Amino acid sequence: MRERLFLGVVYVLLIGFALICFIPFWIVLINSFADESVIQTSGYQLFPTSFSLDAYTFLLSGEQVFRSYGVTLFVTIAGTMLGVTLTATYAYVLSHPKVKYRHVLSFLTFLTMLFGAGLVGFYMLIANWLHLKDSLWALILPYLLNPFYAFILVSYYRSLPYEMNEAATVDGANDIHIFFRVIWPVSLPVIATVALFYALQYWNDWYLSLLFIDNYKMHPLQIMIRQLMSNLNAMSYVGGSQTDYNIMIPTYGMQLAIVCITIGPIVLVYPFVQKYFIKGMTLGSVKG
């Protein structure tokens, strides 16, 4: 009886906590469909009295939103795939006990986490030396190898039994086959986690495009939204909140609609990645 009562209290607390976390998302979602006049007069509500699609209609009326979406999707997908592959293979080199200079490489990797070249050196490297100005590679290349993610993978690889490598070597496999056919499958939980981190980093990034992308047609979604919000705020300062032009533009609704459009696709990634989190580190790899 006490155990059931305890479980009931735990379930109630968890459900209450989940509702508390869900309410802000619900307010943003439902008020993005609210009429602009309702938001201006009554503020953000759990259940608005009047609904409108003006915010989404105005936001999606131009072609730039779809172009920026395409740029962001390409950068996120390509950057995540390349970043995960490069980081996973590099971390395997750092964790392999028979690599001669792995300690030197580990030190150099850790050093980049403490010291950087600064903004001037970084800009000169990408724009002047590599000539990646107004190129999508300028949005992908700087984030391809994250030292922190590499050390996460190194810690995971070192926890795997080295007998897997020895057994594969006896069967005639080389290092490439060992990594992609033995280590990679049993490392899917941590690789999926790192892939999610990379996807979030590429999806939410606006800093690189602000530095290296001058062509507005190549702007990703985040910098496009930043420019749009800056223009809306500038119009509010110059024209005031009661001008006819500002009444035509659903400023508050657009802010909420932008949030929904931005976080929507990346939220859908979580259900596909979550299943890897509960898998064991060496499930099925070593028996007996």
C-alpha cells in the first residue's frame, strides 16, 4: 500500500512538472495563431478569444524564408554528418592504445579548448586564407571538429573492451573495418548524442553567417530571423505602435510564429535519437 502511494505521489509530481514545462511552449504556440489586437489588449493567454493566420501569412509571404530554410537544412545535415564522422574517427585515434602520438594529439586538442586565435585570426583564416567568404563551407567548416565532443567519444571508446579489437584483428580486419563494423555499431548511443549536439549547434548558429555571409540569399534561417526582428523593432521605434503600417504588421504574433518555425523541425529529431540513449554501451558485442 505504501509503495503504491509513493508511486502515485511520484507520478503526480512528474505530471505536474511536465505540465509546468509544457505551459510556456503552449503559450507560444497558441498565441502565434491569436489575433494581433487580442495580444495587444489582453497579452499572452492560455486560450485566446480570437484567432488569425496573419502572422504566418506575412512571415511566409516572401521567398527568403524558404531559401533560408533550405540553407539551414543543408548546413545542418551536411555539417552534422561530416562533423560526427570526423569527430568519431579522430576520437578513436586518440583512444587507441597503439597510436604512438595519441598523447601529443590529445594535448593539442585540449589546448584548443583553452586558447584560440581570436576573432581577427579566425576571420583572416576563413575569409582571406581559405577564401570561403560568401560560401556555405564557411558555415560548416569551423564547427567540424569540436574538442569537447571528441573527448566525450574518447571516454566512451576507452570504456569498451579492447578484446573486440583483438578479435577483429585475428579475423583479418584492418583499423578502418574495425572502427566502422565493430566500434561504430556498439557506439551508436554516444554517437547519436554527439550528432544531436552538432545538429543543434548548426541549426541555431547565426554568428558565422553574420561574419562571412554578405549575400542575403545565402543567409540561414537564424540570421534571417535576426534581421527580420531588427527591422520590426526599428519600425516600432521610428513609427510608434499606433501607425497604420504597424497595425498591418502583426509584430507580436510574428515573434511567436518565428519561434514556432525555428524550433519545430529540430524538436522532431528528438524522438528518433532518444531510442539510442537507453541502449547499453556494449550490448551484444561481448558475450560470455
